[in-house]
Amino acid sequence: MIIILRPEADPGPEELRQLEAVASRFPDLTLRLHRVQGAFQTLHEVYVFGPTRQVPTEAFAELPFVQRVVRVSSRYRVIGRHGGQAPEVGFEHRGLRFSQDSFHVFAGLCAVDTRQHVELTMEALRRAGLRTARMGAYKPRTSPYDFQGHGRACLPYVFELAGKYGIQVIAMEVTHESHLEEIATALDEAGHPTGVMVQIGTRNAQNFELLKHVGRQQAFPVLFKRGMGITLEESLNACEYVATNGNPRIVFCLRGVKSDKGDPHRNLVDFAHVPVVNRLTRLPVCVDPSHSVGRRDRAPDGISDIWHAAAQGVIAGANMLLVDLHPRPEAALCDGPQALTLGELEPFLEDMRICREAYLRRLAALRRGRVEAA
Ligand code: PEP
Ligand code: MN
């Protein structure tokens, strides 16, 4: 059960006491308050855990500061939309808004290799007008003999250069809870020139202990990548671990699922699930065309498969794009074959603007049609 408080409500000890008093009339209920920081106001929701089936919604709805009580049945209770009853809220990080209405491109190195490559990449991002990047420091590799990432050693120059080029948020994968601490310390030492969105990679999509850890911290929002070999339903339930442990500031990322021997693409592109995740959850949806397609082949029309896949995600309403970019893909220590070159960045962004614009025009046309039909 979710209790949605009135937008103007700012629950203090008295409101919490009244909620607890109602809860105490029923056995084994626990309450958890979630604050959602928006651009202009803070929204509050209270999650009710325990045997809520016997609890009439009016018990809480009668309180003057309660707007609505939603009875939730699906298993991903906090992230779920519950048939549209739970509002889409979104969140802010470093002055950027992430919601099912926003659109951001996070481009950059799959794996940080040299300071020079980080600087060339950040410079290109700024020239292209981007304030968001991807930078892999901790790399979960299929083979233990492959480059594992520079880890915390690269964080000082990654954060310093992000600050120099005005990058506000970096998507960065963590594979162990200790990485959260290392990132927090490095940001402190650098004086917080930028922010981080911690990424849970597809290989850790069901690493429940790691999910609980990223859920228990509030410093970083989370980019959760769907599991490549599990169902969407299983991925959504795994993602709920983050939210129910206290951090609902999540972006859900589609990145393809395992297919027939990686042929013709590294993974089977699953961007037809953008509207599905939009409908089932309240989370912004990201697509990663680089890890799903995995190669730079071009169609006869001259457009590469990665661009085509990205376009499919964006025209379906994706809110974020995570894309590999490298100054010298041939020298990259990880995933060079799928990286855009710096020269491709601006034409790629222009293509994505066309797709976003097309999505917004599709929406406008649909709404016009509805009004005319009414
Ligand atoms: C990545 O984005 O660097 C990555 C390893 O992706 P995935 O977890 O989707 O394979
Ligand atoms: Mn990669």
C-alpha cells in the first residue's frame, strides 16, 4: 500500500505520529517515508509493508494531509506504476532532471584507459553541448585476463577533468559495495566538481547484496541495467531491491538480451520494451545501443546499426541514451569495436535530436487526434 501525501504536505513528527497511530490499529504493519526531491517541491510518499489486505484504504485516506492511498498488488511495489495509480515522480541530480519526460545522452569511455583519452572525450562532449558522460573505472570482464579497469586510481583525474569541461553527471559502474565509498571519497577530495550516477551492470542485475547496498545510500542515483539472461519481470523485481532499500532515484536501462551466438548483433536489441517499462514502472528508461549491437557495421543506407538501434529507442520515448565513445576506438582496452569516434559525435547527436523531435511530434499528433475525436 502506498500513501501519497498532498503536494503541500511537509510531514513532521505530528503527521508521522498520526500515520503510526492508524498503522498500530492493524497487526504487523511497518511504515517507511520516502521524500522525492523535485525541481519546485518535495513530494512525500509513505510505503506500508506487512499484511495490508485487511487494511481499508480509508483508514489512511481520512488523514487531512493524505491525497490518495494506492493498493499495490504487483511485486515491484515502489518502482511500479500500478496501473497508472502511482504518479511518475522523477528526480534531480546536480541540477539535471531525470523523469519519463526528460532526455539525456551519456556518452564516453566504456573503460577509462588514459588521462589523455578522458580529456579528449570530455572536451568533445562540451563542444557538443553535453553535460553528461559515461566513464568506466571498475570493469566486470568476461575473462579474468582482460583489462579490469583502473579502479580508484583513475577517479581523481576523471573527476577533475569532468569539472574542467562542465560535465555534471557521470554514469560509472560499481561491481562491489566498496566502490561506493571509493567514489564518495574521491569526489570529496576533488571538491565535488561533478556528480556520479552509479551503474549496476547486467552481470550484477541479480547481485542482491550489491543492490541492497546501492539502495541504502542516498548520495548517488542508480542506473540499473536489465539482466541479459533473465526475464524483464525478474529484472524489475531485482531493481525493486534498490528502491525498497531506500533509494528510488533509479533509471532503468535496456541493453539487449543474449541471442543466438551473438549473431548478427552482440545481443538481441530489446528497445521495443521502452514503452513496456514506461507503463509498468515510474522510472525513466535508458537504452544502451552500444552494448546491445556491439559492432560498427553499416546498413546499405549508410547508417550504422548502432545508430539505427539508438533511433528505435529514442523514437519510442527513451529518456536517456548510454553510448560508447572513444578518441581512438582501435586503441581502446575495452569494447573499441562498438565505440563512436569523436568525429561521429555531433552527427550522431543531430540524428538523435531528429528522433526525439519525432517522438514529441508523435505524442502531439496523438493528443490532437484525441481532442478532435472527443
Ligand atoms: C557497460 O556499460 O560498461 C557494461 C559493461 O554494460 P553491460 O553491463 O550492459 O554489459
Ligand atoms: Mn563495455
